[in-house]
Amino acid sequence: MEWILLVLAAAVLVFGIGVVLWNRRRSAGQVGAPAATPLPARPAPAVRPAPDVEAEPEPAAEAPDLEAEPEPAAPAAPAAERPTFRSRMSKARSALAGAFLGIRGRRGITDETWDDLEEALLRADVGVRVTDELLGGLKARVKAKEITEPDALLDALQAEMTSRLAGADRTLHFQPGEPDSPNVWLFVGVNGVGKTTTIGKVAHRQRGEGRSVLLAAGDTFRAAAAEQLTTWAERSGAELVRGSEGGDPSAVIFDGIERASARGIDLVLGDTAGRLHTKTNLMDELRKVRRVAAKGKGRVTEVLLVIDATTGQNGLTQAREFGAATTVDGEGGVTGVVLTKLDGSAKGGIVFAIETELGLPVKLVGLGETIEDLVVFDPADFVDALFATD
Amino acid sequence: MFDSLSSRLEGIVKRLRGKGRLSEADVDEVLKEIRTALLEADVNVGVVRNVVGRIREQAIGARLSEALDPGQQVVKIVNGELTAMLGGETLKLTYAGRPPTVVLMAGLQGSGKTTNSAKLARWFKSQGRQPLLVGADLQRPAAVEQLRTLGRQIDVPVFSEPGDPVATAQRGLAEARRLGKDVLIVDTAGRLSIDAEMMEQVRRISEVIDPHYTFLVIDAMTGQDAVGVAEAFHATLAIDGVIMSKLDGDARGGAALSVKEVIGRPIAFASTGEKLTEFEQFHPDRMAGRILGMGDVLTLIEQAEQAFEKDQAEKAAEKLLEGEFTLDDFLEQLHSLKKMGPLGNLMGMMPGMPKEMKNAQIGDDALKPVEAIIHSMTPLERRKPELINGSRRTRIANGSGTTVGDVNRLVKQFQEMQKMMKKMGMAAPRRASGKKGKKGKGGKPSRGGFPGMAGLPGMGGAPGGGMPGLPGLPGGGGAPGGFPPFN
């Protein structure tokens, strides 16, 4: 009986889906082929005709319950003493430390040295390919007798890793312009990487630098995401625009930009719902958010991909897919990476692959839970912390 | 998961096919590929070392045997080892003699504790229990708010109060007793395993509520660090099982799987989607099959049993084999199918489903146009689609809001499927089909048993299907319906 059911289900399923896919493929070019349109799984209420909307207050977004004129006096400038990589990451014993002690302890460079090095790099999530590249270069130099001592080998590795991350532009792009044309920074990423928290921290920093900031709660999916952002808005003294739960995220972002434009706010930070990069419908939704964000008065100057530092090799795929989804007419794409939760025992080795294979600079790093704990990424410090053996 | 592993192996197996026996160099090459594939799947370095070592041992021993060709031998060994790595029993939950059964949720930030607490509560509810959720994550802004919202969606009460998480958990327990709830799920704040203060806090929570089950929630995308995290939490809390979240992405989940090998605790549940219903008990053996491209047939059967009406389905299957399956029957079965759950998930469980089809995002509404077309046909047309001529086509297309081409394709494919099924029905030896049926249920003999399911895998003959030559896997059979290749 079970098999009958199964075969029946399979036949029906395969047949039905075959039709759907075939139609979809056929009609890929033609517009509005009915059988072909995959409907988004999330409720997406009618799209607001974005380009026509004027800067008047709009119904889709509830007015924030913050005071209308936030005075930029509130947050103190970021604390003078920024947390350093070294101090934060050394809370967790360095991933590479144990292996390095072993390597330094050996006399000469042996097969075990290479095995240990490889394992250490892999443990730091550097990935097979980058590890092979790094060690390949070093092996050649050892063979050529350029390097003969373990210490020199480790120094060479450290230098090589640092140089791989050198030369990238890690500044956050802000273009001053007309007062009614705010800069827009979008934050994207998979679920649970810390997008909302990162926005709160960025808002705090930017307020500290004297910019007026508006937060647009584009995560209309996760329960209470907007509440979480509201808390951050209060803490950092930023304005907030939010939509209804389950509403259209692009409308919320658009409303946020229009409001910022009307009030002469410098910078809009757009939150988006976490989404797995394999969900085509959600990535389509993101594509729309990116498109709509550029339609109004705002200028999208950063699209920041937030990645959890504990992420493994999947991080590379994430970066690639989010890059593709935020590319509009061959332009745009992800402009930088925020690496969060680096204060754990995480090593974040995946950044080597992301930076070298995709050319995406890591711009910010989250080193802790407090509002001050977001710092500018410094490759030398980062690699140094990886190698720290104290 | 492990797609790259199967495709890598496929390549090697092809190369080895002509060889009489495996040389040591062959073995090394295979092992290198396996090692890379596992590492790219984030399987822990140490675990990889062990698994590869075991495979090497067996492969070298196996060179002496000449029964199987070398390619098959290697695949068989890898298959066995992977199953062993994932293996073990499904965690059987037992309920406390004196309710409530207390469950503690722990994990890193962003691993999905709050969502999975709600999913777990919904699961308990579907088992006939009455859960109470406790929001002891007082750290993250609006975490309790999130839990309350989720609780409303699944109609499960949520208890929380501001202040001290330990006190909240304790009072939650008292509340559960007072309300006569038989399951208590305590959501805690995300914490780093190296944060001594926070680990002490969760230890104290654990102390006051004395949980029957402590689940560690791990993100399927986690890298090498997962093992260290699990070890740290295990040392503090004594973990009973792992809940693997975000398994619906393309992360291979190797790290989370390594956890089982390292702390010796099983993966109890897996979260396979954003909806609260997309959460299931984790069956390691089934997962191994899924990874190796054999589909998750048992889960499918379970779902099918719930959704299909037995007699009706049997009749329809009979018709299908005799070539008397009409569009009406099709429609009926389609409705049953929808009850089984989101179509996209079903696809993933289907054995031998080509990758292109698995990855295609099938929304539940995707089949609506198909239904609309059939609904726009007269009863006679549904029985005899060959009647449909030009003017009928136009009428149907207009009636269903589709195009004539769509109607055409549907009819054509339906006829092809009919032909194919008829052939299968005739080809099938008349024997009892209960052979592979689930034990205990006594597969009832029924006519025309499908030829050992062989027709199912390899649908469309598209590339990227199961691992060819895997012993025990049905080879790519005929393609019912003759679907175009999905590229």
C-alpha cells in the first residue's frame, strides 16, 4: 500500500511539476505567462507605485513614536578606547596557537609541520582552496631553501595572509550631496547573522560622527524585528520608519528614504529580513528592495553583507548569491562585508576566500555585544590575532 | 547537501571503471577527493581525518576482493562510512512521569533558538501535549516579543517577566505546574561558549529547572567551530541532543554533523524552512540516504499515509497502471498531494530527483494554473482529452486565464504520462508489491506492483541524479511523462 501511495504521489507530483517547470522555462522570455510565475511564499501586498510617491507622510509606514525632531546631542562620540582585535579574539584561545606552538617547537620543517599548518588553517575556516594556495607558495620557497626555520615559515605565512587582505578600500562610502538626497546603506544577509544589531551599532557610530540617521525596518517578516530595531533607534537617537508585519519590505525602505529626504536626514540604514540565499522567491524580493531603494531621492552608496564569523565554507556562496541579487543592470552588488561575532571562538577564515575570490572587502567587524563593539576591519590586526600565541 | 561529494565521486568512478583493480595511487586519489569534499562541507578536520583513515583501511583491504568492480567497491565503502558517521538512532523522547517535561534550549546568538523553541512547542502540540513557552532571553531586544508573537501563531501560551533570566525560568516552571501544562520549553539568550559569565547563568537556569532535555541549537552553516562550541556547551550543560537549524539552505551541515561524532549526542530535530511547521525529528539513517541521493522515502511514505485516502488512492493507482487515469483522477490526487506539505520539500525527499528540479523553487501556488486548466474542461474532456480541438482549446485557455500553448502542453504531457504508465503496468510482473513495504504493516498484495520503484529515480534522465552504480540504488529507469531535461 505504501508504495502505491508513493508512486502515485510521485507520478502526480512529477507530472504536475514537470508541466510547471516546462512552462516556466518556455515562457522565461515572454511576459506574464500565467503558468510560469512562481508566487512568493511570503505575503506581498500590492506594491506601492514607487517612483510616483511624493514625500508626504504615507500610510504604509506608521509614524515612529519617537519625537519628531531628534536632536543630535544624544550619543556620546564612540569611546576613545576602541576594543582591539587582539584583546577580543584572545579571549578565545587563538585557533592557530596550539598548532603553531608545536611547529615552533620542532627543529626544522618536516612533513608534520605541513600537516599541522594545513590543519590549523582548515580549523580556522580558511577553506581547502586558499589553504592549498597559501601552503603551495610556502612549499616552493622552502624547497628553494629560501626558508629553512619554522619561525621564518610562520612569519612568511603571516605576511602572505596579511598581504592577501591588503590594498582593499575599507571605508564606508558616504557621498555628501543635496540635503533632500540621503545616502542609503542596505544591510543584507542570511538569518541570524546579526543584521539588526549591526544596524543599531552603525547608527550609533554615524550619529557619533554627527550625521543624522534614519532606520528603515525592512524586516517585516521576523516576529518583533521592528521592535528590536525600535530599541536600537532609541539607543542611538535615530529616527525610525516601520511598516506593518508581513508588509512589503521595499515599500518600507522606500518610505524611509522619502521621509529622510523630506526631513533632510543624511543617511538611511535599511534593514532587510534574513533570508537563505537558496530561496529564489526571497532573493527576488531582495532584488526588488535594491531596485526600489534607488528609485526615489536616495542614493544607495553601500550594500553591506553581514556574515557571522562562525560561518563555514557556505559563506562564499552567500557572498556570491547576495552579490548577484543586489546587482541592478550589471551595477551595484554587495559593496562590503560586515563580519559579526568575531569575539567568540570564531576565526572567520572564510574572509580570505571572500576577499580574494570575490574581491569583497570586509569593512566592519563586530567584536562584542555593546553598542561600541563595532570596529573598522584591520587586516594586520586580524591576522595578528589569528597568529597570537599568548 | 554533499552534492559535490556525489558528483566528485561520480567522476572518479567513471575513470576507475575500466580498471581491473585499484592501485594505491587510485585509492589515494579517491581519498583526496573525499577529503576535500568533506572539508568543503565543513565537516570537522578531526572527524575528516578519522573517516578518511577508516575508508583507506577498508579500500586497501578491499583491493584483494575482485567481486565488485573497483568503482563500485569505493562507492560502497564511502556509503558505509558516511552512514556510520551520520548514523545512530533517532532520539526517542520520553515524557516525565511527573509533568511537566522540561526542555532547555541553548546556543550561540543567531542560531535560531527562539524560532526553534516555538517550532518545538508546535511539534509537542501535534503530539497531543500542552506546552508552555518561557522566554528567558532577556538580553536581545524584543526577543520575548518575538516569542510571544510566535506563541500566538501556534496558540501556545508564553510566560516571561523582565529582570533575571534565572528567576524567570524558575517562575515559568511554577507557572507550568499551576496551569497543568505537561511540557515546558525554556528559551534562553544566545551566548558565546567562551563567555564565562553567561555560561554560568545558563548553568544556573539549568540547575533551577532541572531539564529532562537540553537541546543545543546549531546553525547548519556553522564552520569548524561548531565542534568546539558543542564541547563547551556539553561541558556546562550536558547536552541531550542537537537541533540543526537552517538546513533548508545549501549549507552542507558538515560541522553540525561532526558534533554527533564528537560529543556523541544525536541530532534530535532539524529545521527545514521558515514556516513553523517546517521542523521534523531527525532520522540519521534517512538523512544519510538523502545525502547519497537516495531520497527520504520513509518520510514521504509517512506523509503520504496521512494525506491520501487509502481506498481512493488504491483505485487511482490501479487506473493509472491500466491507462484509465483521467484528468479528474489527476486533480483529485493533486489535492491529496497538497496536503502532504509544501511541494518544494516533497521534491527534496523524492529519490533520484535531478538536482535542477530539487533546486527549482516550487511555491504551493505553482500548480494552480494546472488546476485552473483542468477545471475549465468539461467532464467529457477530462475523461477524453483527445477530444480537445482548436476551439475547445481556446475556450479552455480563456476560461482558465492561460494560453492555448499551456493547455496544449498539459494535454500532451498528460497523454504521454498515460502511455508511459500503461507500459509500466503491462511490463510489471503480476506479483505482490508488498515486498518492500514497511514492516509490520504487511504490504497488502495488490496488482501490478510497480517494478521495484525502478521507474521513479532517474526521472527525466537529467544529469546530477543519484550516484550511478551505487549498489542497491535503483539505476536510472524509464522516465514517466517524458519531461524535457531541466537545464
